[in-house]
Amino acid sequence: MATWFITGCSTGIGRAAADAAAAAGHTVVATARRPETLADLVAAHPGRVHALPLDVTDDVSVAAAVDSALGLVDGIDVLLNNAGIGLFSTIEESGTEDARAVMEANFWGAARVTTALLPHFRERRAGHILTVSSIAGVRGSAGLGYYCASKFAVSGFMEALAAEVGHLGIHVTLVEPGPVRSLWIPSGAKNEDVLPDYEPVMAPFWDRIHSLPGNQPGSPEALAGAMLELVASPEPPLHFIAGAHALTQTRHKIERLAADVDAWEDLTRSVDRPADA
């Protein structure tokens, strides 16, 4: 059995993952900005779930949570970076404060918690770092510019980390789902008063966003089960595409990228100096 440290456990994917891991016999350090929201989770798994306060945007909070966790359990085997927020707006019309907030939570939050636990994993020569990214970290989407930027940043960070720590026995996996039933849409900052020039793109975007809550095809419980399988695998993937929507969008991205690479190959090669130069 393993010990999991999970961020953002109050609702959605984090809550489902904590519940599934505990139900499977694992020990879980479940964290949330308001740990009182985890009382029922602790009660459902007595002695197996420990609730701690954690604000991933605060260095002191992260350090305190990690120190407290390592005082409660013998060691941490799995880190699940799940905490994050949404931002729904065109890039031009996104406020600076909202844009910084989404980067702070989604990128810097995952980076803070990961780097706080890296010495522990490195010392043990073991560990698995799972980070919930998004299909928005695979391909850009109108209306989600800064959210996509935060998830692309997470992807680059984790890919680099995988290259740095793989030889130490530490696994890194990016979990990249499509729409999953959660409070991501209702709780995210929104700017629906768009400039007329953006109406042709944003009108269908808002129609989709308004129709999704409660109708997302992704199940947090099923995703939690998939993550348990990833952790149990001796050779887990760096990228785990989660759900049919994400799979279709990822394949479209690969096809578009390959088409661009092939179409512009001659110009691409022209950038290098001649071999005899």
C-alpha cells in the first residue's frame, strides 16, 4: 500500500482520487484551503485519511503542509497535483489580476508542491508525481488563453522534471482530461462581455460552457480509478490522455502539427548553416 499526498480535495477530481485511494487501502493526506470541507472524507475512512490545510499559492502554507504530512506518515509515495482554477475570457479582455491568479494556482501551485516534496522523493529514490493538467495543456482553445498557458507551462515543467529525475526512480505523469464533472466551470472567473470582433468565436464558446456543467462526459470517479492503475504500473506514461474528447483533440493536434512540419520542411532546414560553412 502507498501513501498519497493530494491537493485540492474539497470537490471534483481531488475528492474522488482521495476517496478511491483510501477505499483501495492506501493512506491519503488530503489537503484543501478549508480542511473542514474534508470532514466527511476523514469520517468515511477512519485512520486512513488525514486532512491538512493547504493553499498552493502560498509558500509558507506549502512548506507547513509538507512538514505536517511527513510528521503524520512514514513517507509519501505519490503526489497528486490537482488544485487549480479556471479563467474564461478572450486573451485581450482578460484582466491582469485574473491572468496572474490562474498562473499562480495552476502552474506555480503545482511547481511549489512538487519542489517541496522532491528532496523526499530523491532521498528515497522512489515516488510518483501525478499532475492533473488538461486537454487545454495539449492544444490551445479560444476563450481559455491564460488557462491554456498555465497548463502548457505545467506540461513543459513536468516533461523537464521527468528527464531530470527518471534515473532516480521517480515517475512523472501528466493527466490530461477533457471535460470532467466538477466545479471548474461554475467557480472560474468569467468575462462574457466580449468585443464585437470576438463574437463569431466566443458566442459558440459560451454556448458550450453554459451547457457543460452537469453534462461533462468525464467521470471523476472513473478518472480516479485510472490514476490508481497508473500508479500501480511499473512503467507509467509521461502523458495520460483521459477521455474520448481529449483523445480526439490530441490526435487532431498531432495531425495539424505533422502537417505543418511536413509542409514547411524545406524552409525549416534552410535555417541551419550549410555543412561546409
